[in-house]
Amino acid sequence: MAATIAILQPTLCIVQGVEVYKSLTAIMSDGRQIAPHLVQARIAGVNTLVAAFNHPSATRLADHWGRLTSVPYLFGTVAPTLRAAHQLMTAPDVQDSKPVGPQRRPKDVNLHPPR
């Protein structure tokens, strides 16, 4: 997991499930609680936001958000947490950073090797 995060360098990690979150916290440092389900942390040398939720198929009915017939957890927990993460990620200091432009491959790279 640490290697994947180091390679991808995500600005937001959305974690679904207690066991996955436990694994992630084992490699987290400098964690700072931003909101009830949102932590700003350093993982594998990458500063990222971590939004931690129950798995959509959680067995406790109050925490189950995988069915549209029972969505209080989705609207009361997941949606506000993701809105808070979005606000943090679109803060003026983040908006002023240079956006990543289209990626170009060198002309000598052949994406279709001969058969």
C-alpha cells in the first residue's frame, strides 16, 4: 500500500472499511484530524487527505450506505466529509499552484510493439 501511495501521490484517499483503515494508519504519520471522518496525514512521504468511512455493506443498519433505501450514513457522513475535503483541496493556495498539463510521450516511444 505504501508503494502504491508513493507512486500515485494522491491528494485524497477514500478508505472504505475498518480493516483497510487500520492498515493505512499503520503507515501514516503526522496525522491531524480535520473533521470527524477526515484526516490530513503523511503516508509514504506523501501529504494527503484521508476520508475514512464504513464499508458500504457494513452490517450495522445505521452504518450501511450501500442501498438507496437506507442512506442516512451517505448523506450525513460521507457527503459532508467529501465536501470538506473538496473545500480543502480547492483552497486559494492550492488553486494558485500550476496545474498539470497534458502529458506527452517522447516521439521515439512505440506504444504498439511489433508482433
